[in-house]
Amino acid sequence: GEAVGEVAGNARRWRYVMRLPVDDSIYEVHFDDWMYLMDDKTLANRSFMSKFGVELGQVTLFFRKQD
């Protein structure tokens, strides 16, 4: 599919729809990802997942670059 992105300072936002197969069905779920560059080695990512405008869940991830 296609993602729509925005940039503001140290933040990046990606919005996209993911097609998730479950049993014999396909569910289209909307994602809203926010990525924040905390320093030159750390990225924080907050993802929000929704369907029909109702939030289904959230996840927060931290990525750290090794030396």
C-alpha cells in the first residue's frame, strides 16, 4: 500500500492501512506511527492502531544503535 508521511523537527509521522489476514477474512486496520529521534543513537516509536475510528491498541518501541 501507500503511507502518508509528515516531518516536524525530530518527529516523523506515518499513516497507513494494513490488510491483516485472520482465518478466511482480511481486516483493514489503520496505523498512525510517530517516530522521535531522541539523540544520535535512540529512536522512540509510538504506534496507534484503529478500525472504524475506534482505537484497538498501542505499542511503544525504543531502538538503540549499538557502538
